[in-house]
Amino acid sequence: MSSSPGHRWDMMAMVLCFLALALAKPVNVINLSPLPLDSPSFSPSGFLISFRQDSQDTSLQFDFYRETCPSAERIIRSRMARILNQNKNATAQLLRLVFHDCFIQGCDASVLLDDSNGKNNQSTEKDAIPNSTLKGFDFIDAIKEELEDSCPGIVSCSDILVVSTRDSIVLAGGPYYPLFTGRRDSNRSYYATAMAEIPKPDANISETLRLFSLRGFSTRDTVALLGGHNIGKIGCEFIRPRLDNFHGTGQPDPTIPSDFLDEMSLVCSVNGSTSPNGAPSPLRSRSLVDSAVGSSVLAGSVFGKNYYDSVLRGRGLLFADQQLMAHDNTADLVRAYASDDGATFRMDFARAMVKMSNFGVLTGSQGQVRINCSRLVTSN
């Protein structure tokens, strides 16, 4: 009896994953092959990027929910497609959300909690200043609610976060990367760690590389992950210090080209960046800047390499972005990512996202599987 294209692809993907994991040498296996559109892991670009996963825990598995909730990943992908149809910024919001989760104690959905260890009077990661502008929580809640209807108490919030982010990247034109599942959710939130260790937008390159290195990310991983800044919006409050009071000097950042300084000053003018009640205005689109730079592909909701093109021209929006040109190794990577059609960046970004998604995971009997992603499951 003939099998469906989707089923054949499920089997092919499983074989690729197990063959890759069986390799004794830490060498990535790359395979580019056509991917049926009805596959559970389809890519709009029609290609699969498959390579060895450096999973930190063998309890993570390919298709972990194949028996307990076989439709889990299809449900996530389907809901993400609907979300992106309604909100073109969803990919950027989820990318930032998953990074802020995984960077602090690992990918454990601790950033989603509204209380810490069942104590409402303690601050959570959501309360940390670097996380104050995070969005996308409602997307995770919507997916979780749909999964709870189909498979109550089975699929973890941490798996939902990493898988939905991957699917949103693919739907925005980015690379597909395989993910193992079986993560469990944290029993607490880590406010103090989030306050101290989330990379800052005004950090110099040495500090950025140090924070990533502490978590096992190479320089190449770091530069590739920062390429996630190529989509979405950024608040002028993160840019304005470069424009008029760089490091407390009362002067602009001297590394900003004069024409770009004029443009950003206009976009982020004090009068134009506040609402009538004096509060900061809604986040401004990165494409507002890139369009005047002459980028042929505007940023915003489309995944691409324009971030590196802008940094190479001295037009990185954040100081931390432009600092990539201040270090020989990182500058070489910027040039490499900007020099081709984006293939090098896409491959490295996919590898780095797999690595980040496997960082510090809880598995087995560790942690819990939350019913509501913002609340701990408590025993009576």
C-alpha cells in the first residue's frame, strides 16, 4: 500500500536525525532536499536543512509526542500560520521571547511565568527591565489552549515556544531547522539573573561575546544569532542615547555616519516619539531606517541578510549591532554573511538556533508540564 508524501517525509526526517546522531565525530551533516508542502515540517522555500543536533540531554527526542499527542507539531504550525496572517511582527516577537527565555537558565519557559515558585510577591523574569518590552505571550497561550483541547497536560510550554518560533521563522522566509522535543517547564522564574545577564543594546563587543561564551556559544554562533535583528521593530528608546548623549558625553556616537545620524534623529525625534500622554510611542519599524539607506529588501516581517548589509555600511541601529565591526573576527563574519545571497547566514543561523533551543533544557522528571503557561502546576 502506498504511503502519503507527508508520511514518507516523516520517515525520511526520522532516519536523517538518527543517522546524524549516530556519528561519532562532532561534524555537522548537511542535507538539502526537496520538502513536500504537506510535510509536518514544511519549508516555504522548499528545502530542508538537516544536521547533527548537539543536544545536551538524550531525553530530547525526534517527534517526542508521536504517541501521546501525534498532532502536536501540526497544531503548532497551523496556529502559527494563522497568527502570522494577523500579525506580521509575530516572528520577531517570538524570536526575542525565545532568546530571552533560553539565555536565562536554559529553554524552560521560565520567562512566561507570572509568579516565581508559587510566590506572587516575588519578581519574575517578566518584571526584569530587559524583558519589559517582550511580546508574544498571547501567541503561546493561544497555541497552548488549542493543544490542551487535543492533548490535555501533555505538551510543555517550553516545547511550544521553541517549535512555534522555528515555524514562524520558516513562514517568514527563514531557514527550517530540525528540533528535538521533550523539554519540560521550569518550577520558578529567575528575575535577578535576567536583570544581570540579558545582553544589553549598548554593550561593547567584548561584553556581548563574553555573555554568549559563558553559555557555550562561539563567536560565529553569536554573530549568526544577532542576525535575528534583521526582522521586527525596535524602540527609539534603545537608539536615542546614540544620537545625542553617547556614553554620557552629550554628543552623538562618533561612529554613526552623518547622513544616517540625521535620519535616525528625525525618526526618533523627542517630539515624534512620544504619545499625547508623554509615554513612549509604539515601537518603530526597522524598515523605516533601512528604506532610506537604499536596502533593496526592507526589514520588518521578512527574514533576510539585510542586517549585515546595514552593519557593514555603519548603519546598525543598536550600538551592540554596530560593535560587530569593532572586532576582526566578528567583522569578518559580517562581511561573509553580507557577501552572498544569504545562504551562509541562513545555514549558520539555523545551526545556532538548534544549539540555543537545546540549551539548559529540563527533561524526564525535572520541572513540570504546565497547563497554563503563565502559572505553575501546584499540588493540592
